[in-house]
Amino acid sequence: MSKIFLAITIITSFLFSIACVQKGGPDADADAGKTIKVGMYVDLTGATSSFGVSTKNGIDLAVEEINKAGGVLGKQLEVITEDDQGRPEQAKTVVQKLISQDKVQVVLGEVASTNSLAAAPVAQDAKIPMISPSSTNPKVTEVGDYIFRVCFIDPFQGSVMAKFAANDLNAKTAAIFGDVQSDYSKGLSQYFTQEFTKLGGTVVEEQKYTQNDTDFKGQLTSIRQKNPDVIYVPGYYGEVGIIAKQARELGMMQPILGGDGWDSPKLWDLGGAALKNTYISNHYSVENPAPEIQKFVQAYQAKYNVKPDSLAALAYDAAYVLADALKRAGTADAQKLRDAIAATKDFKGVTGNISINDQRDAVKPAVVLALNPDDKSLTFKTTIAPAGTAISDNANTNVTNAAPSNINVPANLGNSNAVTTNEAIKSSAADPSTAANK
């Protein structure tokens, strides 16, 4: 009797295990579902909600286009969105939910590096690929081999603005005013200082503020006493607009420089006319006439009734990089998808050609834009590429390459206005008193 019972038990267990696999148990094929589930976590209601809304819009637009074109691998992309409220602890929680409860097969997000650093270990431990559209702190992808980004990183972005300050604005001295709580701000401050000093400049003052502060006049007064040629404020739009306004009220009319964290429609309301004579490093220019960029700009503006900022463009690119990797992998299996993302080379995105390096970072150019408060626009000034790389034909107009002079820009860029670094410095050097501003 016991042998019969044992045989029945074994057969029952075997049949149950088959049923589990067929119904999506732990050994189920990653491609068994009708859709490919994509988790997205962004700040929709917190201090950086403008970033989150732009990111969500960019991803949603890309996914809508991809699905209308037939999807990927015969399946539709299904995006499950979570609001992390701009808080690191909440970012970690929502990514845990996306992976454990919603069973997403890949994660897109976040913008703020501090939030990405909180959530990335969750994705890494679960072996679920994560692509950040726009977290620029180098530490983000250092979390592990399942973590990627499609934006450049802070060491490059910080050096870009240092070069622009020294070469284009002829600055000899600089002050830095950074957010003490932000990994993004601290990283940019560090790398700006390194490059500016290397170029012969001197950082004469460094002050700190805390996110959500509203009164910056004490720190600005200390900076004013040193009378720097430029002020570098590597923060987010919520504070930098107010900082610019209070600096001008104190009679500080020198150029104020920043990074991509300034790029938000809300900045105009916060900074107003004080944003005259300010410049930022960014990922693309909405002015770029390249057909693929203008197609994106027009589609985004038609859908959301606003021009896309760099966060929207990067998010759009992140979704398309994912779709491209899925096609090349031929499956949504996590390991194979991870390998395909890592193998991304010369993907032609809105923000330039994207190649993922061994550190899982994107190698691509940056643009410098002048802010124009009169019409709330961004004017292209120059493009700077990482040393040893060429600039793609959709990087921008009047491009410049920061590579050594023995690096040749390909003749087939399709841009008759391409110039060398030295020529660009001469043609785009900005006189602080007459510079185009935003």
C-alpha cells in the first residue's frame, strides 16, 4: 500500500510542477506572457516632479510608437508606473513592488541619482535589468552588472562646463554653490573643480545649500565678496531659479553656470529675467534640425502641448534602447536581455549616438546652451564630445570636438558647419555682456 501511495505522490508532484511552469511559476519561460512588462519609477508628486513627468511622458510616447508599430517580439510593451515621490526610501520600496509583485522584466528609472542609488541594489539583487534615462552620478552603474544608463556621467558633464567657462567665457576664477544633500550636485562640483583647476583657473569660494531652502543670500553674499568671474550652481531647478534671482538682487551679474538639472519648464517661473547670462550643459538641443530629432519634438509637442526637455528626450531614448536590445536578444530573459543592453553600439537616439561602455555608461557628447528668459528658449552654443570620440550627425549644428587635434571628425557627418575645437572657441566665445540668455 505504501509503495502505491508513494508512486501516486511522485506522479502528482511531477504533474504539479509541470502545471506551475505552464502557469508562470518560478521556472516559467520569461516570454510566456502576452506582454513584456516594463516597470517605471519616477517622481510624480515630489520636489523633482517636473523631471518625473517629463520622463514618464518620454517613455510613454516611445512605447506608444513601438506598440503601434507592432511591438517587440510579437508582444506589446506594458508599462507599470510607480511614483517614488522623489524620496530614496520610496524609490527602493516601489522597485521592490515592481519586481516582486508586478513581475516586471526590466525597470526604467530614475532621474535623480540619489533615488537611483537607493533602488538599483534591488534590481541588481533580483537580476532584473535597470536602465536609468538620466542619473549622471558615476556610482549608479557601479552598483552592478544589471544597471545601465543612456546619459553621460558627471565627470564628463562637470568638465564640459569647466572647459566652457575657461575657454569660451575666459573665466579665471569661479565660485561653486552646491546642494549638500545631492549626489548629483556633489559630483558635478568635484569634477568642475578638477577640470577648471587643470585649465589654470582658481575656485575662490565654495558654498553649500540644502534642497528646499528658499533663502540663499547669506551664502551668496560670501560669494560676492570674492567677485568670481563665474558662479557654478550644479543643482536642480527648484532651487537654482531662486538662487539666480537672489544673486541678481545682490548685484551679482556675472555668468551663472549649471547642469542638466536646471532643465525644467518650471525654471522660467522661478528665475524669470534673472536667468539672463546663464548657461547649462545638457544632452541635446531642441533646435537641432536633424530629422529624427525634429520628428520627436513635433510628436512630443503634439501629444503634450510643450516642447520636450532633455529629460523627456533621454527617457524616449531609454525606451527605444530597451526595444532594440529586446529585438537583438530575441527574448525577454533577464540574462540575455542584460547582455544585449550591454552590447548596445552606435544606437542612433534623439540625444545622439549611444554606445554602452564596459562600465554600462553611455558614451556621447554634451551640448552647452544659453538660457533666454525673454522667450523661454534655449540657444545652442557648442557641442563637446568625450576625448577620442567623434560627433554624430545628429549631435547638433556648429559642433565642436573636444578630442585631441589628431582625432579626425568623419567627413560623412552630413554637417557642413562642423568645426574644430579652436575654431568653435573663436566663433562661439560669449561676451558676458552680450551673450544670449535663457
